[in-house]
Amino acid sequence: MWRPILGRAPAPQLPHPRRVAEDPAPEPISLSKLLWFVGATAGGWLGWWLGSLAGTFAAYLLSVVGTALGVYWARRYTEDHF
């Protein structure tokens, strides 16, 4: 085991500081992405609601299909209107 002389440990060797490239500010969330999220949520909810009439597994499957359709319709809407 290493024992310090005069009660002081040597200064730790620090790596050389590296220059970090300046990161640009993150891109704000666009309205189209928000509408995609709303479409996915609404489609998934509608699919789950319809599928729950037949059982949990059907609700899950229709929720997945509804989510995909919600995103598809929301993307088409945003491409046409924004």
C-alpha cells in the first residue's frame, strides 16, 4: 500500500481538457409531430374501445391497428395542411 510522505497525497493526474463542439439548441417540437401523437392516441383509444367488445387480445390488436391508422391519417393531414 502506498503511504504519503509528509501526510499529503500527490495530486491526481487529470486528462487534458477536450474542446467540445458547441451543440446547437434542440429543435422545438413541431405542430405536425404533436398532431401525429394526437392521431396515434386517438386511434389507439378507438381501436381498444372497439376491440374490448370482443376481448382483451382483440382490444390489443385493434389498438395497434388503430394507432397505425391514426398516425397515417395525421401525417396525411399535416402534409396537406401545413
